Amino acid sequence: RQLTAGTVALLSGFFFASNAILVFACYSEWDPIAAAVLLVWSEFTTRAFYSKENPGLYMKLINAFRVGMTMGMYLETMKISG
């Protein structure tokens, strides 16, 4: 059950990153602001997840979403630059 929820959160993060990059690419003046917001959110969730000795299911799902989002951003970067 946790594996299924984690996989859905990971793929949702990947989907969110792909769509967010597509939307913010249309409005190039929003790129720095969007990048800063996503970076700050990612850092806060990373700190919250790894500061706990035994994170709960909710934090694990948020971390899986963050990992999927990061993976999606890297893939979109490779598609755009290549």
C-alpha cells in the first residue's frame, strides 16, 4: 500500500514538473521566480524529511513527490538543451 502511494506521488511530481516547466516557459519573465519558489520548497521539504528520525507516511509521500519533481525537471532540461 505504501509502495503504491509512493509510486503515485513520484509520478505525480514528475507530471507536475513537466507541466510547470511548459507553463513557465511560455512566460519567460516568470522563470527566475518559479525556479526560486521550487528551490525553496524543495529545500524545506528535504530539511523537514531528513530532520526526523522516523518520518511518517505523509512526509514520505511529500518527499517522493519532491524526488519526482526533481527528476522531471532534470529530464525536461535534457530535452530542452539537447
